[in-house]
Amino acid sequence: MNKVALITGASRGIGKQIAITLAKEGYNISLNCRKQNEDVQKTKEELESYNVKCLIVEGDVSKFEDAERITKETIEEFERIDVLVNNAGITKDMLLLRMKEEDFRNVIDVNLCGTFNMSKNVSSYMMKARSGRIINIASVVGISGNAGQSNYAASKAGIIGFTKSLAKELASRNILVNAIAPGFIETDMTNVLKDDVKDKILEQIPLRREGTAEDVANIVKFLASDDSKYITGQVINVDGGMLM
Ligand code: NAI
């Protein structure tokens, strides 16, 4: 029986690449996206070309009832969830003085509460199975902070604290919980940045390049695998040396 990975926000970017990388490893994929579109269908076809099954589950992770349904539909289809990747995330960058309360809450709701909503629902199945991996996509700014991203950095710092707490709670059930903190990764999220902003960021990266979604997905593959069975409660930076 193939193992099953549930990946949130996998319609594009890092989440989509994680789905592809894990499908190549033989995982059946439960692919969460907010709304289905042609691209998601194409991704499903690509995943199935690796001889695995793919279920597309629409839903907004910031809503607890959606998280409950996403989990239930995955279990109905595959009868197990071995790996949960909390990848869905948004930014609404603004300096504090101009940041609307709604934009602060929104980012916390999706990034942090979404991670809670999914982990709470999925971990109850993992506890029964006495095995599982939860991999949370945080960010280096959750460690370093970043001007203009107080909402986003707070959500990602929250994810790191959440990861360590869950790791302690769930270790006795053989559920390992880790976070990945990507630095500057080339996706639609970072493509919106102006060239001068990008250049300034690149100056702070010893490897002098943006990371790729694959750079992140490869660490997810490692954290999902048996090779990492003695690692829990850790944050692994994937950032070209940006933060040391
Ligand atoms: P992206 O914007 O390309 O992808 C984000 C995905 O999350 C999209 O598919 C979007 O539809 C989905 N999503 C957003 N809100 C959702 C919701 N409420 N429910 C379900 N899905 C939702 O961004 P990217 O770059 O692929 O980011 C993926 C993760 O990596 C995010 O958590 C992001 O914060 C994190 N990250 C990205 C970095 C980068 O440089 N690109 C750096 C550090 C962290």
C-alpha cells in the first residue's frame, strides 16, 4: 500500500513541487487547493504519470470546518495519512503604521491558524496509526523578523513555536513534527517583488542566488523519509546561507 501525503496550498509554487517530488517517491497525493482550475488538473495528470493516485481537495485551510472536511475526504479516499505538509501561506506586506487590522489577522488566519486546523484534524488519525510526519513550511523571517512583514513574520514565528510544542506532545505516538524555513525562493510569491528589492535580498545570500521550489521539496522528502526518523522539533533553514 502506498503511503499518503496531504499537501496544503499545492496548486502552484513550492506546494506543487512538493507534490511532484513526493509522487516520484511513490506517495499517493491528496492535493489541497482553494479552488480547482485547469492548472491543478494538469498537475493531477502529471502526478498520476508517476503511477500514484492523486485526489484534489478544495478548501480554505483558515476555516476549521474546511480542514475537517479536507482530512475526512482524504481518509475516505486513501484510508491513511502518513505525511501532512502545511504549506499554504499568504503575504500582505505593509509597514505597521499602514497595516490594516484585517491584513494582520488574515495572514495569521491562513498561515498559523491554517497550520493548527490541519494539524489538529490530521494528527488524530496519525495518533491512532501511531505513526506520522508533520512538516510545516515556516520562513527565515519567522526567526530574523523583517521590516514590512510583521504579520507574516509573526505567523511564521508562531509556526515554529507550534512545531516544537507539537513535537513534544506527539513524540510518544511516533509522530515527528519539523519545520522548514525557506529563505528567498523563486515562486509567484516572490515574483511580485521589484528588481531592486530582489537585488538587495540577493546581496544577503552567500550562495548569491534564489532558491528553487525543488530545493525546499527535497528537504520535505528527507523529513518524510525513514532517513530522518531521529529528527523532531527542528527547523531546517533552506536559504543559501542567508541566516546563520
Ligand atoms: P505561492 O503564493 O506560490 O503558493 C501559496 C499557495 O497557498 C497557493 O497555491 C495558494 O492558493 C495557497 N493558499 C493560500 N491561501 C490558502 C488557503 N487559505 N487555503 C488553502 N490554500 C491556500 O507561494 P510559495 O512561494 O509557493 O509559498 C509556499 C509556502 O512557502 C508558504 O507558506 C510561504 O509562506 C512559504 N515560503 C515561501 C518563500 C518564498 O520565497 N517563496 C520563503 C519562505 C517561506
